[in-house]
Amino acid sequence: MCLFKDIMLQSGNTPAISMKNFIVSSVLILTVMSLLLVVPAKSYGVDASDVSSFMDLESSVKELSRMVKEVHNSVVLIITFDDSGGPIGMGNGIFIDNKGRIISNKSIFKNAYSAVVISESNQYSKVTILNRDEDADIALLQINAINEMPIEIDYQYKVKPGERVIVIGKLSNLRTTVSEGLVTTVSSIGDISDFIEIETTKGLLLYKYSLDGPVINMEGKVIGIIVKDDSHFGDELFAKDYYGEKLNAVSVRSIKALVEGPYKIERLQPPGKRVWFKWFLRKIKNYTISSFVTLYDLGFPVIMLIIFVMIVFISLIKWVFSKCIKRISRK
């Protein structure tokens, strides 16, 4: 209406001219408004592709978490000792049936006098080696398992390059480690028909990287076992915080004959009391250190000081104990 009044006031001429100016102005205004309606407004939201990518990522994380939760109870920690009770090897294994049979690495048992198998709920000191693979770093063990959870193994599964897999292991404190990766090559080496090379990728899950343990496919089945060159003791094999590592494994298809037999049975001796005592001190020290870190985060200086003294005291006991064992062994 204001525009109409301005046109009428400025036109001191005939009403026809005023009407003509009014029509032209109205057409221009309507044209501009039409263009504004046609041009889409700038969007500051998330487009469909971003939403889809986020949903895929969330789905992958949930699926991997579910698989780890299902499998980690089947994975065991194995520690081997020499005849003096000193630890000489550590690695992982996995229950393959409800009879207490475990697939692990042969290298863990090099020069082993005794061994301990530690699951989520039990510790086993009577360990029997049923079979060893002379070409691959694989051993089949037997323990008197109680209410343990085996994992499904597909002995007919043929591994293919490009497959997405995860490797699940355990640290000495029984914390789960997980490496995610891709199968890069599958080849034949000697009598090993399926020798697998895996390259670890940046993980979606917040776990320490695992360089030892069973290889699991996206269906949750064991399709391979990581192999090593030698025995080791310590968590350095499992806790490296990087990706791009090359891991070697053999497929379960290649070790089917090892599991089926015939067997070459070797019975290891139960660990002595000093082994259990050292393991007991180790566990107390680990729990004490964890408590120290937790209290540090919460801010309790007095209790932290007490726990620090406990850590030093336990370390001193372990040192004195090891010195006594060495002197006794020399005699």
C-alpha cells in the first residue's frame, strides 16, 4: 500500500500513467518474490550421506563389540615355566570344545617344565600337550576344564584376501586385547596350505592392540591362529599401541589333522608352590597399581602414599624371593 501511495503522489499526471507505473512495479515485486521462493535456502544440517556413514560406523562398532564379548571368554592366557619356577613363555590359546582342548602356539612351550592356563574364571596347572605341528607354530593342549565356553571353529572355511578379521588376546592381567585388520595374502608354505598375512588397521574399538591369539572372521568363527617365531614373556607382544603391523597366521583348515590325531602326548609337571606364590604377588602388585592410578584420578594423597609404600614393599619381597630361589638353584 505504501508503494501504491508513493506512485500516486509522484505521478502528478493522469491516472492512466499512475496505474501503468503501479502495474510495472507490482510485476517487478512479484518477480523478485518468485525468484526468492524458487532459490533453495542454504542448509546447515547434515546431509543423507553423512547420516548414512555415521549409522554404518555405529553399526560396525556395535557388531565388533558383540563379537569381542562373545569370544573373549573362550580365550585363555598361558604361562610356561622352567624347572626352577621362572617364567619363560607367555601367550594365548582358545577353547575349541567342551572337553578342555585348547589350540595355542608351540613356541610358548619351548623348554617348558610346567605351565598354567588361566581363563576368565579358573586357573589350571595340569596341562598336557596332545600334539604339536612340526611346520606351523601350533600346539593342541588338554586340561580338565570346568564350565568353560568353547568357540565355534569352521575347519572347512577357506580364507580369502581382503577379508576383515579381528585378533583377540589377553594381557597378563587378563585384560582383553583386540587388533582389527585385513587379510592381505593367502599362500602355501611347505605343508601349510593356508598361510595368512594380516595387516592391522586403525581400530574402531578402544582396546590395546593384540599381536597374538585366534583370528576371528566377521561371522564370529575362528578361521586362523597367529603364529610367532619364538617364545616370549611379557606383555610387549600384546600391547603395542600402533597399527599397520604385519601379522602371520595359519588357517584352522591347515591344522585340522593336528586336532584329529594321532597324538604325541607330553605331560607337563604341575608348577611348584613358589610359582603360585610369585603369581600371587604379581596379581597383588597389579591390583595395587590399578588402585593407585584410580585414587590419583580421584585425588586421595594419603591413601595414595600408603598404596605406594605397599607397591615398594611387594616389589622388595619379590626381589628377595627371586634372589633366594637363585641361590637355592645354584646349590
